[in-house]
Amino acid sequence: MKDKISLDDLNLFISVVDAGSLTKVSEIVDIPLPTLSRRITKLEQCIGGRLLNRSTRMITLTPLGRMYYDSCVGPLSECLSATTLLDDYHHSLTGKLVITAPINLTHQWVGDCIFDFMKKYPDISIDLMVTNRVIDLESLNVDAAIRVGKLKDSNWIAKKIMSSHYVFCASIEYLSKKTVPLVPNDLINKHKLIMPRSDTEWQITNKSSGSEYLISATPYMVVDDTELVIRAAKKSLGICLAPFQFVKSLIESGELVHILPEWHGGLRPTYLMFRDRNYVPARLRAFIGHVEKYEIIGK
């Protein structure tokens, strides 16, 4: 059984034909002349015939060599070009990244994180899809996704980049007209609740004891947008349950009051997702590293 043809040896053969000299190719690719000659001979043995007529001064193609050269030079050139493109794809800090992230997080920190990344890597372009919908990452050729909360089963890699507790907040104006809640049960039937999702139950946990309490109430307002939930609370429409990093500065400035501070809502992780751990282009590796090192307020 004949040995398999080496593409490297085939490339050397084509280079010798193009250069018209074994010596020139030996110098160009830095391979000793005897080694180069042996590799051409090995290729001829795999082919089953002589490809080159060799003399001390020149080389010429045999009829078999001419036919083989003409058949291989084009496809091999295309193969090498594709290999170069793939090498650039994996190793160069250029090209485009398609990224998706939730609306609220994008306005809160993801946008600035991406802007900083683009300044650091100006040759990488970004296609950012901002949506609260859970989109099909595969069909839209997304390179990286930032997702919040429990993830569905996926063959994508998910790296946790932060976690956020939900806290209760209300405006001073709202609290001045109501009794300030001291225990979770005070929230039920005594206060207007602004909920970030359509469910009517909040599972909260005591920081000290770890005990849990389920608040089951009819919401006064339901909004599927965290920023609008917070704005409604700022307008004194009721008490909201919001991610701490979203309201931290508002609490510090006095625009909102942190109520029931010993209680918090469930811990909600934020993940950076990407398709494959083993075949990650350089531009995506750079983005992953940038996000992991980015300083998130309230993180």
C-alpha cells in the first residue's frame, strides 16, 4: 500500500517547478538540499512515477510531472489561501463580533463595556443586538450573548460574570403617605407593588437567618423592563423590587429609600455565553477577557 501524499511535499514540488531550481527553494524555505531532494523523491514514490528530470544545472518536468502540476497548482493554492484565512480568523484581532444583551443591562453597563472594548481594539467591529427577548443564538450567528437568570439547557459555554440581589425600594413621597413596612407581611394588601415580571410571587430571603418568605400579592403595576420599574417607583407609584446595582446610586443620592434592608430577593446571576471553548477566535477571546475584567458598579 502506497504512503499517503503529503500536502507539504506537494507544495514543495510546486515551489520547485515555479522557481525552476531545487537550490533556490532550499534557500527560501530553509531546508537542506538533500532533505528537499528526498522529499520530492518520496512524493514521486507516492505518485508512482517520476515528476522531475534533475540535473546539476536545472530541472524539467516529465510528462507526468506536467500533468500533475497543472492538476494540483490551482486547488493547492486555494487550499493554502483558505488556511491563511482560517489562521487570520482564529488569531487576528480584526473582523466582526455579533453580540446580544438585554436592554436594561446594556444601558446600565454593557454598552460602556463594549465602547471601551472598541477603543481598545479599533479593528474589531461590533454588531450589537439589544433585546429582552430570548433569541435563537445559532440561527442569528451570535458570537457572544449576555443573559440574566436561569439558563435553558444549552451546548454553549456560560461564564458567570456577576450576581445581583433584588432589593425593595420606594420614594420618600410614597412612604410619607403610607406606613413604612417593617416586616414582609406589611407589603401585602397595604402597599402598591410594582413587579418586574408577570408573576405575582416574590421569594425573598432574610440576610441574617437565611429564612425565606413568599410574597403572594396582586401587583399594582407589572412592567417587563427594569428601568421602567425603577422609574415608576421614583414617581411614587409604589414599592419596587429591583437589582441592587440598578438602584445603588439612587439610594445613595436619596432618590429612593431602601426598605426592608434585611430582606432581599433571589440571587440572579448574569452570564456571558459563547459557542465553543476549544475554537475561539482571537477577537472573541479578547472580548471575553475584557468583559471578565470590566469593573461593574454594584458587582
